[in-house]
Amino acid sequence: MFSISPIIYACMMCHGCMRLGGPSWIVLLGRRDSTTTSLSEANTDLPGPTSDLSTLITKFTNKGLIAQDMTALSGAHTIAKLVAFSSGAESIMTPTSTPPMPPTSRLIARFRVATTTWHLSTYVTPTNFDNDYYRNLSNEQGLLHSDQELFNGGSRDSLVQTYANDNSRLRSDFVNSMINMGNISPSQGLKARLDRIIVAVNS
């Protein structure tokens, strides 16, 4: 298992966030790597676009994070475009917004009947790190079902509204939660190791 992939990915996330106007944080290196991968575990452990709030919180709690981390880290969706190649793509989208979105809405959807392909662009500023994601949620204009679950009469409503009104608070909490996520303890068992050379598998 090559160590260089997760190291580069973590560093690129931080650098990319900065380049798009977002905050920065210290990326810790030297993590132990798993020697195997599991598609089934990824599908089980990671939240999906149709997850409800309870499921979202549980998925993050299972990894040692709290509901505030989940809410703050979801802010990464402010930098996003979604393309779903499926005739059932509409099932993962938020139902018709209340009130209906105006033509100038940040949510842009185009449906081609011939190919049953959704082309979705989440926001007018998909390449800027800002709090527009939370503003859309507070206006009931989330793109995915799992997005809108953060602001749907539940326990996260208050924090979503805070982020929608206070970009500085979002940036601070996002950094803290990124650090918390980076500090998730990897396995200390036989299925993990610390590679001595990041561009080669240990011999």
C-alpha cells in the first residue's frame, strides 16, 4: 500500500481550499496505512446522498467525530458540482423547494430526456469556499436530500443558521473539524503499518 496517496490527498485538500478562498490548517503526516481496501466497508461506513440526519450523525460518531464536526465538514459541499448518470438521479435530490427556486437560483438543473442524464451544478460560486451552502440550506434549497437534512427542523438547524450568517465562525469550525478528522486513530493492528519510504511498499 503506497503512503504517498493519502499524504498527497490530505495536503492537496488543504492547499486547494486555500486557493479557493478558504482557510488553512496543519496537516499531520506519518500516518499508518491500511494494507487492504474494502469497497463494502466504504459503502457501509460512508454516508450517502439519501441519508437522513440520524444516519449522518451516526456515521460520523462511529468515526469518533461529533455532530458539530459533521455539520462543519459538510461545508466542503460549497465547492461542488454534481453529475449523476442515472435515470433515478432525481431520487437523491431534495424535493421541490419551499418557496420554489427563482430562475436565478444557485441550483441549476438540466434534464435531457433522451439520455435520462442529470447535469447538476450546485452553486453559482462552485469554486469559492464560502457559506452559501448554508444559506441555501436555510432557504430550503439544498441540492441533495442529505444536504437538506441538516436544516429540516432538527438538531442542526441552529448551527446551520449560524454558519449562514457568520462566515468567520464557519471557517474556524471547519478548520477544527478537519484537524479532528485527520486525528482519527488508524488501526494499530496487523493490517496497518507505517511505511518508511513514501514512494514504495515496505520490503
